[in-house]
Amino acid sequence: MVMFLGISASPRRGGNSEALLDQTMTGATGAGAEVSKIRLADMNVHGCTECNDCYESGECSTADDMDRIYALLERADRIVLASPIFFMGLPAQAKAMIDRCQRYWAMKYILKEPLPRRMGAPPRYGAFIGVGGTRGERLFDGAMLTIKYFYDAISVSPRENLYLLVRGVDAKGEIEAKQEVLHSAYKLGETLAKL
């Protein structure tokens, strides 16, 4: 069974990006995936201190809720990060989690060790849901670059053709009026689960 992890990066509970993530997870469940969801705003995740302990051991020496996230990241076959766009990038909650994945970068590129995975696990794929309040042409550029390197560090193949990027949605609950976008989120989850 495919293990599907949804990560909500919004500090606002039940916001637009989280509503789309929930639809994605419903689609994944309908396609037979086992799903888990985390809300980064509900977790205690400190930023990376750049101590470089992970360069020696592949482990992060900071003890907090990131330990739980590490376990989920390692178990997941499909990962979807859903986030609002803040100042052309990801909010602090998402960036703290991503920066703490430096341990996986160190494992991969310095220690030359594979990501810990269960035997017989399927290939890992990832997608991104981004929601921005403006309609700027380059609205998602900063976030997309960060997502690209995040997925590389954790050995996930991004499925950019499945990314769901929504412009001009800001007020809480505004996404509920956009049924076609909600349907696209459902299909994203369904498609990812079936890959």
C-alpha cells in the first residue's frame, strides 16, 4: 500500500492551502493510499543551527517535533506540501522544516548513505500545492526553487506536472467557491496514489 504524507505549511488552520490538501488526501484515500497529515503550525520545530553534526552522523542533534516528521518523511512514498505564499516564498513553518532536512542532504552528499526506507518500498514522488493572494507572473518562483531542493535532499522525484498553483485567492474559505480547483486537488491525490 502506498504511504501518502500531506504537509500543511499554513499558520492558518483550515485556510485555502489546507483545504486543497484535504481534498488531495481524500483523492489519495479513494485510490487506496494510506494517508497521514501534519500541520507544521501545531508542531514545535526549531530552525537549523548549522552545527553540522549531521555531517558526521547523518543525525540532527536538535530534539523537538522534527523527530516525528523525520519518521513520517522516511516512511512516505508520496509527499505533498501545501502552502500559502508569503513574500514570494514559503512561510517560516515550512522553511524551518525544510532547513532541518539538511541531515538528509548530508547523508546523501557527504556521507553517501541512502535515505532510510522500508524494504520493498515503491518509488517516491512529490507534489506541491501553492496558494497566493496576488496574481503576479513570478508569484511561485521562490517557493518552487525551495521545493525542488527539498525534494532532492529527501530523495523524492517531484511531479511538477501535478503541481497545483492557485493565484488570486487570499481570504479564508475563498477556495470553497472554486469547485474546479477543489476537483483538481482531488485528482492530484488520486493520480499520485496510482503512480
